[in-house]
Amino acid sequence: MNTLTLPATALVVLRNAHTLIGHELRARDGIIGKVDDLYFDDQNWRLRYFVLETGGWLKKRRRVLISPEAIHAPEWNSRTLPVALTKDQIRESPSLEGDFPVSRQSEKLLREHYGWPLYWGAAFPGSSVLPPSAARVETTSATIKTVAPTGALEDSNLRSAKEASHYRIHASDGEIGHATDFLIDDRTWDIRYIVIDTKNWLPGKKVVVSPWWISEVKWPAAEISVDLTKESIEHSPDYDPDHSLTTDYLGKLYDHYGRPYSHDRDPSTSMAMESPAFENGCAIPRRYTRYGENHQPPLLFERVPAAAVSLALLVDNPDAAKGTFTHWIAYNLDPHLSGLVENSDLAGAREGLNDSGRIGYTGPFPPSGEHRYFFRLYALDCRLDLPGDIPREAFLDALAGHIISEAEYMGRFATPVQASRRK
């Protein structure tokens, strides 16, 4: 099974940013408000926060930032986003009123309060920011020049999707229209495409472009420039907002522009990981959980950078009641491996301490409901000299400054009905 190659007719699961606004957010103990805006990172074009308007359950209405990391099994049909938080956690969170745009220091306090890892820098899982040393190995298809607003808060890279969805779009040889929406991958929360309305130039035509085709963003002037000509955009495949994108459509789009097509940002260099046992974002078979044989699932590695000296693995569950639960730490794996067989003995590698208090892998064991399990692969520029019982935080500290590339794969597991718990 190769989950990186989809059938030509398969739907690409993308969500329109404007339709996410208005979704209700439900904490573990009740409704906490509705999505008022989306904040994305302008360096990596990834959704970082849902901006929540709390409504009347607090004495004073507040605007609160909720990371997608806290979203658990979205209920798309009812326009509800369950949040793995309580009302008390939100009530006691650091106040961000009067701090928009959000400073990096305020973000740090917020993420420390909820136990969310920092997404900037290479030391944290889920980060898309590569250290300077990685520039030799991986590059995006284009270098995006950004011009920040005058007086912008230092290190603040968050932008409002509401605001940016009205920006003017320029081709390499003139203006072509304006942005109307963003298409977001609901598995990774990456902004995959910008929807452009060309009605002032080509009546009735809408097109999509990848943010990685952007050549420059002028935030103060509300302008985005793409590395495409007006003629190429004029003859590009039309985008119909009433129909989901298919890989067949996207293949034609990338062929038209002469760009390699992949769900990855740079398919020729991006490291990838998958499992032949389950699809990305889908159910993990019971045999790989503590309800079953508790076996580590098989994994396949692709496009490991030639510069990698070792590989490391982290498996965790952000939906656990007491915060992120670590299921597996493994490091000093051979970078020439093409993957791991089921229940691998990890010859020559070492393993760290999981949150069950044991060394090695421990499978999913949610007490109730469905949880997400993230498998993260890191290519490192060194081997790690660490004790065998190293816990999560010390392991992440050891990765700092050594990550060349990383990949992520996610599976889900729901508590079996009337399951007999394994001790």
C-alpha cells in the first residue's frame, strides 16, 4: 500500500478558510464559542490558531487563540470542532486582549499554559522551520520575500486569514485579481492553495495557486505577487468552488505550470514517512494498541537526506486528558534504513522513556473517545549521546539545532466498546 500516491479520482481533503469561520468550538465540558478568524504563519503558510470569540459563558467576552493541536476529531457536518481543553483552562489562560497582532512572547506564555510545543525553531515537533544548516539540503520551490508592516512586533509572523483574503494578486507582468479564500489541509492545517478571483480581468474565472509559487508579499500594501505570467494564469484550469479538488485536477494544474505535483511542498527533497498498516489520518489497527498485541506498527521512510547521520522517532498523543502523552522515543537509527518492520528490534539504535514509565514503544490506550497519534521522523546531522531512559523534554532539547529534515504521519484510535483493559 502506498498512501503517498492517490487514485486519480480521489478527493483531496481541503477546507475553505471562510467556511471554518463560524464553526462552534466545544470544550470537554461545553460550548466555548465560535471561530471568528484564522491566524496563519506567513513563513510556512500553516494555520496556527483559531481565533475564538468566547460568547457569554465568561463574565467578560474574550478573544482566545486555540491551536489546531487541541482540535480533536472535527464534526464537519454539524460545524463543530471538539477541543481537548476544559473551560477552566481557557478561563485561566493568559489574556491576549490588546495584544493583536500577537507577540512571540505572548505566544510562548500561551503555549506554556496549555502545554503546546513551540512551532518556531527546529527543536519542537510539528515545526516546519528548518535550521540554517538545513538550507544545504532542502529548499522550497521559490524564495518568498515578505515585507512586514512598519512597527510590527518583533518575531511576529501571524497573519489574519480574514484580512489576507482580500489582498490584490499580481502576476510577474501585472495585476490579475484578488484573493478570495484559502484552501486548508485539515490533516496538517497547511494552506495548500490561494483562491484568486480574476473577475476584473477575466470575468467568471477563478483559479488556485500554491503559496509556494509566491515571489513576494507586501503586507503593508496588501499585495501578493506570484511567479507566474498573466498568460499562463489565463489558460490555467478553472477552479469551481462548488466541487472538491481531485488529484486529477491538481495533476493538470501542476502540469500546466510545469511544476512537480505532490501533497508535499517540495516533493523532490521533502522527507516522508508512511505506514503500510494504516492510511494517514485513518484508524490504527487494534494489533498496534494496548487493546491488542501492543506491537509497534511497520513504517516506511522516503527521501531521507543524504547528509543525515542518524534518524530519530517520536510518537505522541496530544489528546490525552493530562496533556501530550509520549508513546515512543527512538534515536540513533541508521539513516540508510528504508523503514522499520513491525515490532522491530531496532538493532544499533536506542529508545527513551514513554509516559507509561517504560522504555520503548507503548501503543494507543485512550480511556474514552477517539484520539490522534502523531508519528514524527527526524533526520539529524549527528548521533545522540543520551541515556537510555531519556524522557520527552530532554529528548527534544537534544534535537535542538541538529534537525536537517522531518516528516509526520498521523493515525487515530477510538476506545473499543466494552473493551477489556490490559494492565
